[in-house]
Amino acid sequence: MQHGVRSPRYRGGNTVVKRASARSAVGDAVEDLRSQIMSGELRPGDAVAEEELAERLGISRTPVREAIGRLVSEGILTKDDNRTARVFRPSLDELLEIYEIRLPLEVMAATRAVEEAPDELCGTLGEQFAYLCDESAPDRFTMHERFHLALFAGSGRDHLVEIIAGLRLKSEPYVRFAAQVDARFRERSQAQHAAMVEAMAERDRKRMERLVRQHLKNTTDKVTELLRENVWPPSLTASRASPGQQR
């Protein structure tokens, strides 16, 4: 090969690097948006600021738009009439449907984890639960989500966990607010978390199934109560059905 002349192979390698970098930028933007939604920084109905996100991540707006498009296709973001991307804001009926779908999936993942997860998962869940008990921890809700997803990941079924994570991302902001306004709801949820850790350590499949069902039922009941009593902050509410339409 002559000096100063790049081979086709070299040019191809450079293209691959660029494509990999672009995929990484899109992935970073997707994860940043997911994190903002789960932490409450972006709330249901909030608009996504493309330019601000691109500047913070040090990337162009092109991968940010691709990331937004991906989350729109997953139903986590929506586009309004002005083509502005906003965090999905469900009605009560939509929220109840999400929980209805979540129930069998989360039961399946949690019970499979009891049967198949390595023993190390028990220690991981115990550590995460201890963190959840610290009222002063700044990111307790993020850890709450990690606790549940770690349990489900113990099933060894990545596609199942991915589906569950997407559904939880649409509904968990409402759980965060419920936990903020109702101390008894928080205490009941924490007691169930502790029992889940025990059920995992004891490899008690039936108890785990019962706990997951109770956990989701308690949440569904509380969310329904708050929505019907109209105590939600404006950014967490959507157009509601009239009392005669609500189920």
C-alpha cells in the first residue's frame, strides 16, 4: 500500500466507529429521558426540551430526536398537535389498563425469580431494601424501581423485564405522588417489600405471588382513590371520565 493512501478497509472501519458512536448517543439520550421520567424530573404532561438535553449530553439534536422517536414508539412519550414531545399522561381508565397488564407479567417474573435466580439476588434485594428504609436518601424512588426490576431480572427473561419496565415507566410517577401524600400507603408498601425479600430468601413461590398481587392491588386502589378525589397536582392529571364512566 502506498504511503498516504487509506485502504477501503480503513475507511469502512471509520464508518463503523461513527455508526457505533451515533448509536451510543441515541442510547444515552434514551436512558437520560427514562431516568428523568422515573425520578420525577420530567412529570406526566411535561414537554421534552430537545436543545437542553442535547447540550447537557454534549451531542447534536439528531440523536436526541431519534431517542424521542423511540420513546414515542414505545408509548412513553407522545406528540401533541404542535409536534412537541411530552411525557405520556394517562387517564384513569388507561392507568387501570396498564396495571391490569402489569399484574400477570410481574407475577410471572417474580415467581420465576424465586425458582431460578442465583442466591446472590437475595443479598442484592436486602441491600436495596435497606436503602429504601432510609427516609433521608435523596433518590429513594429510583432505588424503589431498581428493587423491583432486580427482582424481575432474577427470572432470567430479559424480554419480559423490558416489557415490564416500559409499563412501569408509564405508571410509576403516580405511585411516587401517592407515596408522598399517604404515610400509611408508604408503610404498607415497605412492609410488602420486606416480605418480598423474605419470600425470595425462603424460595417461597406461592408467598411471592400473593405479595406481588397484593402490592399491585394496593397501588391500584390508592391511585384510583386519589384520581377520583381529584387531589393530584395539575401536571399529573389528564382528562378524566365522569363518575358514571369510571370503572
